[in-house]
Amino acid sequence: MATILVIDDQDRTIDMCRRVMPEHDWHGPARGWGEAEAAMKDLGRGVGMVLLDVNFDLPAEALLGLEDEPSERSIRRAKRRQGYRILERLRTVAPNVPVVLMTAQDGAGMEAAAEQFGATEYTYFLDHEDIDAHSLRGQVEGILRRRIGASADGPIFWGRSAAMRAIRTRLETFSRGRLPVMLLGPTGSGKSLIARHFVHKKSRRDGKFISVDLSTLPADLVAAHLFGSVRGAYTGSIADRSGAFEDAHGGTLFIDEVANLTMEAQKMLLAVLQERVVTRVGDTRERHVDVKLVVATNEDLTGLVAEGRFRADLYMRLNPASAIELPALKDRGTDWGRLTRFAVDRIGAEGYLMGLLDEYAGLTGQSVNGIVAHVGDQAPDPVDGMVQFWFPKPTMACIREHPWPGNLREFSMAVENALTLSLAEAIASGGHARRTDEGRSDVVQVRPKLVRDQLLAVRMDRSAEASRKTMGIELRAMSGLNKVAQDVERQYFSTLYLEHQGDFAAMASVLLGDRDAARKVQLRFNQLGLRVRDMKERIVG
Amino acid sequence: MDDGSGAVSGAGIHSATHAETEAMAIRRSLMTDQYELIEALDDLVHDVAKYMVFEVRFLAPDASDAALREAVFTDVCRTRTVRDANGMVHSEPAWVLWRRMVPTELKNHPLAQSIDAAMNHLAALPWDDPAHDWRAVAAAVKQTSDDIRGLSQHVRNAEEGGSHGDHSGH
């Protein structure tokens, strides 16, 4: 049970939530910031989540963000964006409480606003015909589980090897200084995660973490994106806008694939590093910026300098002495058992398996609060309220022997696939445990053949240079098909998202043959429990 | 239950006042650009289209006829429900909200006229009659909600396509 505060100007949302999810302790609705602030004081640290509406029909005197003598129009606009203002205030008293924005607004604008004001999630829930009581509950439970499952290191797996311990110590030291940090390493090795969840955190800076992946930006927009631009600076520039440096002022700016910087942008970046001021494209005014810069690349920057494609003076300013090379997964001396347990914990915390777990719990008549991995020769001892995924020795041998060219990202996805398929198998058998599970329904074995087939499919795909075109898994007809289909769909959407670098229009073209159906695709993306922020980390990591 | 007249009865519940209706008319007259029009349509989607199918969408698949009727009633006759600082519940039916919020620029648009007709039909329904075909009503309400979204999208597309100034739909 969680304590959930609803901030809304209407009764209907909270009435419905109470009816659909009676197990939680619902408070509100708080109608505007005044009531919300009072409720947060009353409830103290007990608030597990906030559901926040965006559009508030309140009297002008109750609205945040209005000037002294507001026009009718500015009052209307303040009402339509009141949720963002409330969120801004909320963050000053409750910086870590998960906040879900409830809206029917367009995805892109919503994403920007959520990023700007620090919403945990934003969702179309309550406003789409495909969202029913079950999926609504799934969203809420998923967020709550993520919170419970969040570890001190977040999504980063360091392991216990001496090399990784040394990297961590060195990185912590450089994180606290004012000089840039350079992260090197192969794709999927966790550069983005480390920048966001380690360097930014250890830097103890109050500002935001802003991430820019230069491989996804058209070359002619890189400078405007990083440094900002004024109206008319380039075709389509219809208003003045700040760049990533200004947005990250007081915080951390992560530039991934820094080798993709255009020569013009390299010159501008050098000026920023030297003078600590940024000048928007097309402008002459200088703006002071205080940013912890983290850059990452998979390319040999010294080689690019030698070829004249990367400025030597900029390279030196990026503090190459701090360069930290993250090794490939295979070279880390990884404790595969620990890594597997870590990955399963993260998947459990993310709540992606919840639909299948609910179905399995219903079939076997048990109460399931979460999942845990067991690695070993013998079936595990029972753990109250948990389904245990058992990785026996032959399964772990498959994992150890795989080359993992996609590193941690590939590993996480493989484990998620393995859990999904194993649970689907267990459901297909009517919830009856296999003989190897010693007749226990709280244990689901992850069979070696299942893992081997999956990894083999990935290898075959790669050899055919088609790894991004297929899922690398195959499902046969089985019971509980809806849940299986949803999990496979989620994997498919993830793959497409990565393939198209987050371009929903391109995904809509593939899925529906209609680029204009981007919003529909994004709605489904959200319903499947996928989060743009997480996926972006995968893209840039 | 309500008599369908637009003035939803019940303890502490009353419909929009004349002053509120006038205030809305004044606000509409202040809409000086297309951006305002689109935002007004966003409000319609948020306040009317969304909430007129709200309860029905969250009904269990095997909900009884009585539960469905109750849900449709709440969605259509108590579409917007707020409680003031004194604990008084204010509720408005969908057709009243529609008439109050639809931008005057769109009143001749064919889709708006179709929605108008559907709203008039909803206002005239025998809300106290359990024998009425409420499943058919639920389907009609869903269609009306979709039409409001369609109207919003139509205008948005027209704006993006550069068709400024003409919202007649022709």
C-alpha cells in the first residue's frame, strides 16, 4: 500500500483511482498549490507518489505564475499550464517523490515540460481508449516498484573487480572537480548511465543533468542545440531559444559521441571552455555558464586530431588526462552471478514483468510481491512473496561463454527476454512447476536451451547484419498469449525506438505505414511501460 | 437521477450560472489568433471529450447493465464535477459544457453541427428509464467524444496546412 496524493481541480480522477486501486491510501484532490502544499506538510515523508493534473480551472487569485494585473489571455494560459507551475513548487519541498503528470497534451511538449520541471513520468493515462483499469493499475504499480527497487548505485553495475573499483574511485574524484570528464568505451558499456547516475550525483551540483547525443543531431543544428540560437539564425528558427549549455547551468552537460562535433561547433565549444561564457548562434550577447562537462566517445580522438578532424586545442581542453576507459563487459572480470542478480533486481524494480507475474500468481494462487534471481546448482529456499528465477549451472555457462558484443545493454535485454520467455512457459504449462523445479510454483527455471537459442539468434542476426531487423526470439502458441504478446511488443518497440533513434514518426511508418501516426505510436509506447528517458539512455549509453 | 434538462439536480449540485456563461462568451470574443482557437479546442478535448467517456472506459468488461447505465449517466450528466472551498459540489452535463466552450468561429463547421445534434439528443434522453438501450447510448457518447477530438485535429491540421481564417469545414 502506498500513500498517493492527487492534485487535480476535479473529483473524478481520484474517485476512479479509489475504486480501481482501493489498496492504496488516496489523498486529495488538492485543488491547486495552496492545498497541495498543505497536504504535503500533513503527509510528510509518507507520500509515495503524486498524480498531478496539468490543466486547472481555478480563480486567478489561486493560480501560480501570474503577473500583478493579468490579462484574460494570460489567465487562460496560466490555467492550462498550472500543473507545471505546481510541479516546480512541489520540487522545492519534495525533490524525490515520483510525480506523474496526467494529460491529454501532445507528446513532444509534454516531454520537454516533464524534463524541465522534473516529473518522474508523464502519461496519457486516463485519456486514451486503450487504457483500462488494468493498465492504469500497472502503471502505478510499476512506478512504485521502481522506487522500492532503486539501489544506491541506481542502474550502474560496478562489480567487484579491482579494475572497476579503481575506475569508480578515479571517476568519483574527477566528478568533484571543475574540469571536464572524458568517458571512453565501446557501445553499451554504460557511459550515459555513469554520466547521469554517477558523475552528476557525485558532482553535488544543484542544476540539471542535460544529455546531448551528437550522433542523432543533423550537423547543421549541432551548434544551435548546444549553444542556443536567436530568431532567424537558421531556417526554421522562429524564436530565441537557449541551448544545452544554458539549460545545464549549475548542473552537468553530457555530450555523447563528441567526435561528431562539426569544426564550427568545436571552435564554439573551445570558446565556452576557455571563457565560461556561451554566445547563442546569431547573437552577440555573452551569457555566463557554470557547467560540469562530461564527454564520451567510442572513437580514437587522438587519431582524429592527427587527421585534422578534431582540434588539438579542444582535445587538450577536454582534459584527456582524466579520460576513463570503460572496458567491454567480457574484459571486466565480471562475476556473472552477481551481474545476473543485479539485472533481475533492476527488471523487477522496473515492473516490466508485472502483467505476466500477475497472471502467473493468479494461476498458482500465490501472492507475488516481486522477483529475485537464484544462481546455483540447487533449487533455492523459499522467499516469502517472491517468485525466484533459477539460473542453474548450464544456463550460467551459456551466459559466460557468450561474447556480449553489445556489452551491458545487450546483457540487460537478454536477461529480460529470458525472464519473459521462462515465465510465459510456466504460464503455458498452467502454472504447474516443471519437475526440475521440484514441484514448487515459487521457482521458475531459466532453462539453458532457452538462453542458448536466444543468444544464438542474436549472433546469427549479427552475422547477417540484420540484428536490428529481427527480435532474435521466437514464440510459439501458448496460453496467456495476451501477456506474452505485450512483452514481445514491448521488446519490439524498444528495438524500433533504438533503431530509429527515438523518431516516433519513423516508427509509425514502420508499424502502421503512416508517419502521421506518431502520436498513436507514442501512446502505445507509454502504455507498454516504456519511458523515453530510459530509452534515450540506451541510445546514448 | 437527472431529468436531462441540463440543470443537474441533487443536494449541493447546480449548473453553470448565467454570469459564468456570459464570462465565457466574453473570453471567446477575445480570441484574436489561431493559437487561441487551438487552445480552446484543447480545452474542449480536456474538459468534455475526455470526461464524457471516463467512467465507461474503466468499467469491468463484465459490468452489469445497471453499472453501465450509472457510468454513462455520470459521464454525460456530470461530466465536469468540482467541489468548492465550502464542500459544495458543482456539476455540469456534457451538452452544457459543449455549448459554453465551443468556439463561435466553428459553429458552422459540419462536424461541430453534428456534435451539436448529438449533444441535443443526449440532453433529451430518458435518463430515469432503466429499460432504455444504454449500451447504444454509450456507443453514441463514445462517437461524440471522438468527433470532438476529430474537430480539434481537423482545425490543427488546417492551421498547420496554412488554411488560416476559414473554419467552416468546407
